[in-house]
Amino acid sequence: MADSPREGKPARSLDFTRLVDMASESVGGEILFATDDFFAPAENLIKSKSPSFREDEYTEFGKWMDGWETRRKRIPGHDWCIIKLGIQGIIRGFDVDISYFMGDYAPRISIQAANLEGDKAPEMPQRGARTGAAATPAEFEAVAKLGSNDWNYLVPMTELKPGKPASSHNYFPVNSQQRWTHVRLNIFPDGGIARLRVYGCGQKDWTATDPKEPFDLAAIAHGGACVGFSNAHFGHPNNMIGVGKARSMADGWETARRPDRPPVLENDENGSLLVPGCEWAVFRLAHPGVITQIEIDTTYFKGNSPDSCRLDGCILTTQEEEDMIKQKWELPGHKWKPLLPVTKLSADKSHLFDSLTLELQDVITHVRFTITPDGGVSRLRLNGFPSSLCLLRPREKPMMRFSVKAGFRANL
């Protein structure tokens, strides 16, 4: 194994925990290898739900635990596992969660990473059911081809600190601008980890895209991100630009009911509700471009979808974006270009619209999605074509501040 840098220290919770978990099973993260899964399999590390505890439940191998737990090691070495990231890109930080592993947590960890594109990542044997098992000689032979001993260290060997039994997090910020596809979690020498969260931003190789094929310019997997919102009481707007179809109502953006809605609702002459306010979310596109088609999906929102929506776009530099975040997105109205006028929405339905952008010169970097008066949307897809105009790339420093106070409201 390559020499590890000097011992580090866990950090307090930072802004990076608001970014997407690139390793989560919900975005396609996958465990490729683990040295041992005796008490609980490594697949638990990347569950999207928080860990739980069942006090009186046991398996044939021992206490049931919601995490990855190896047997007490009685041979030389230490345990480790390899995770293929579901979203590949720039890692901003890790959360090593040892909740409920009060007497069995791994005392030390380190984390390595690699960028294995295409044929650089050989096929690994299917893992199947793993509880009670250890890696076979064939699996060790296969994983050796990845050369993970020599991967870059993003977190040096560090002692873990237990906290409250049900909430015991160790945070590690990462200062790296490289693109990563795989991580290796080392535990020293053995023990349990409830969850490993790998927070960061997707990064797509736009030079390899087909210029004739439209792409979702807002997708979180490509590097899109929410940089401001009015309300996110039940679900963050980043959920709307997540991977794949929504799995439930919890996998979308849902606001609280606006307290300023009238006691008796009425429609205007166009059939839209006459209400004083709205809710909104602003997104930075993964790449400046021209949006040609808009998909707004309210699947699962059957009794709480918005009455109507609209979409606007604009061009902002990195500095302008930072200024707008400080100003809670009080952007002058003339900056916004209409992409979709006020449009009625239906419950539990996918809606497809053509953008008002007709000229290829009409490039934007940010969009503002507005719903009236409140409610929930499961997915927002903004299909179009990346432009050579590149006001925001490359970014010299990570942008982690992408939320406005959830309680802040504005009539846009």
C-alpha cells in the first residue's frame, strides 16, 4: 500500500454537505469490492436513507447492523472497500457516519480516489449476497487490476470520533479540482461504518458530446446546481435535477403551503389562480447553452402540485452569481429572458414544452423556475445544446453556497 500522508483530523459540518451525494445508491453508486462483509455488507454504506437501529434483531452471523461491519480481524492487514461513484466529478467533502456503531466502529479511516475512464476500469465479479462472507482469491485478483493501492489520498489516516449514538458524523473537506470516478475507503484495522457520503459536483466532458444531440443542461450529474430558492420545507430543489425518474414524492421539490393564500380562491380570465405570491428556485446550468425543450414532471404530486409555472433565463458571470446569492436573488427584471410563459400544470403528469428561445445566439447560464402559488414538482429537465460561450468555466474555487434561507419569500 502506498505511504499515507500524515494523520489528519475530522472537521465540523461544512457547506459541502448541501451538495449531492455522488456515491449514493439513488444516483447509481455501486460497491465493487470489499475485503469482508461478515456482520453487514458494504452496500449499506451507500443507502440513501439515514442509518437505523433494531435493538433486538440478530442474524445467523451476529447483531443486525445498518452499515458495513467486518469481522474482528485475526490476520495481518486491514479492511477496505471500493465504490464506483454514480455521479462522477469533483469531490468537495466526505461524511463518515458511524451512528449506532458505538462499540464496533472503525477507529481510523483513510480515503483514496481515482479517475478511471472507459477501459481503465476492468470488469469486477458480481457481489451478490455478502453477509457472512469475505472476499475470495478471485475477487482479490480482479480488484488488483484497479491498482487502488496507488490511488490519490483525499483523506489521510485519521481517527474517528464518536458522537451521539444516533448521530455520529465525521466530516472531511476536500481541496481538489480533479475529476474522480471511484473511491476507496480504508478502515484500520476493522470494524463498522454506517454510511459514507461523498459530496460534490458532477462534471461532464463536454468535448466528447455530439453537437447534434441535445443534453439536459441542468442535470446534477452534468454539473447543474440550485443556487437559490424561496422555500424548501419538504424537499430541496436539487431533487428536481436528480438522476433518473423520481422514486416518490420525497424525491422532488416541495414547498410549504403559503400562509398568504386568500381564504376563498378565484381564477383570472385565463383560468389561473388569483394569488398574491409564488415560490421559486434558481439553477446554474452545467454549461452555458441554448434550451430548446422543457420537461416539468409532477409525478407523485397528486394533491399538491402547483397551479402554474414559468421559466426564465439569464447570463451571469461567476462574480454576478456570488453577488446575487448575497442579495437573495433580487435580480433586475430586465435581466431575465422568458423561456416558458405562465403555464397551467396538471397533477401527477409529465409536461413537455418547447422553449421560447428560437435563436442559437440566445445563450443562458442560469434559469429561474417559478411555481404558483406553492406545491411540488418531481423533475425539471432543460434539454438543449451547450455553447462555446463559457463565462463560468473553469471555476477557480468551489461554489458551495447554494441556498437562500428557506424562510425567505419573494413575489417575483
